[in-house]
Amino acid sequence: MEMLSVEVLALLFVAGLAGGFVDSIAGGGGLISLPALLAAGIPPVSALATSKAQAMFGSFTAMRRYAHMGHMKLGDMKLAIALTFAGSVAGTLLVQVLDSEIMMQVIPFLLIAAALYFAFGPRIGAIDRHHLMERTPFYILFGLSLGFYDGFFGPGTGSLWALAFVSVLGFNMLKATAHTKVVNFTSNFASFLFFAFAGHVLWLPAAVMAAGQLIGARLGANMAMKHGAAVIRPLLVVVSMVITVKLIYDDPENVIHVWMLDLLA
């Protein structure tokens, strides 16, 4: 990657820092890191692989910080880690041969639902509530499905995990964010392994952005722990809607995109 100038690498470092900060609180850091890599002239597959490589440093840093402060216990998430890893591997492998169009149609609706859920529930995520499902079936269902989604497609995974933890397991917002970082790291690591073995990861930009991720993730995790739901919930709403708009805008065949064009015609 000798073609990347010092200036471009500096901008990638800043993108990694910003992505790590946002991702450690609400997810969606890929909206910053992936476009930055593409803007640097890196081919799409290598950009995706490099984005996964640098992102796992941020999610690991945030995960470790939350665990150190007692907001989650890694020992309680062994099943979640195993199932999310398996789902992510399956998604990363199948994305090579399956059409992602179905997910492109469905995910915007799920993210809109997540944004509305967090925006209009005054007490949602402020305190722990009664769970609707035990943890074992919860991790079987969401570990496999969201792990698969992150390996297969990815945008909005953090928001969907947070929604699941809050609405199904009844976690408060900070606790949900802390647990989300564990499964985010797991699926990022699984995808990274596949892409690395395939030779798609570009190590220099990955290392530069990883350095930014380490700093940004620590700052974001500290802010989330200091302010709790007051900062996490608004950012989750914003990130969910930004990802939704981007997915709809980038896909001319999305039903919402078509509907809006018909409305404006």
C-alpha cells in the first residue's frame, strides 16, 4: 500500500477514531470506516475486509472496558460467543454465493422499527425490565441470526442487537450496549479470519485505523458509562436512521426507494 500517502493514512486514522467512538456507544462505525477506505481508492472487497480487521480492535477495546467496569461478564456469554461466531462464519461464506437482495429489502424496516422503539419509549432502557425469553433460547435465536447477518451483510447489526437485548432480555441501555460489544467483536473476528485467509486484508491501513479505533472506542465507552441512556438512546436512533437512509438511497430497487420516487413523480 505504498500508494497511500501520509495524508491519506492520517485521514484513515481519524476515520478509525470516529468509527470506534460511535461504534462503542451505538454501533454503526462502519458507516465511517468503510466509506473512508473506499475514498482512499481501495477496492470494495479489500475495503470491507480491512474495515472488519480494524473494527474488531474497537469492539474489543469497548468490550474490555465495559467488562472491567462490571457492566457484563464474559463468562456468562460463552454460548452467545459460540453461536454468534458460527452464524458469522456461515454468513461470510454464503455471501459469496447468495443474493443479498432480500436482506436489502427487509433490514431498513427493522432499523426504522428500532429507531421508533428507542425514540418513543420514555423509560425504555433506563432500568432493567422483566425478560421475555430465557438466555439460552435467546442466544440460539439471535446469536445465529444476527451473527449470520453481520457476516453476510452487516449494516445496523449493533442497533439490532441493542434492540434485542432491551426488548427481549429486558436489559437497561448501558447493559445492552456492553453485551452488544461482545457479540460485535465475535462476528467481526469471525469475518476477519475468513477475509485474512483469503488475502483480502490490507494490513497498513488496517493497522493505522486500528490505532484510531483503540482510542475512539475507549473514549466512547467512557462517555456511555458516564451518561448512560441519555447519550446511548439518541445516538442509537440517529445511527439507525442514518443507516436506513443510506441503504434505501443506495438500492434503487428497495420498495421504500421506489415508493418515494413514485410519490415525488
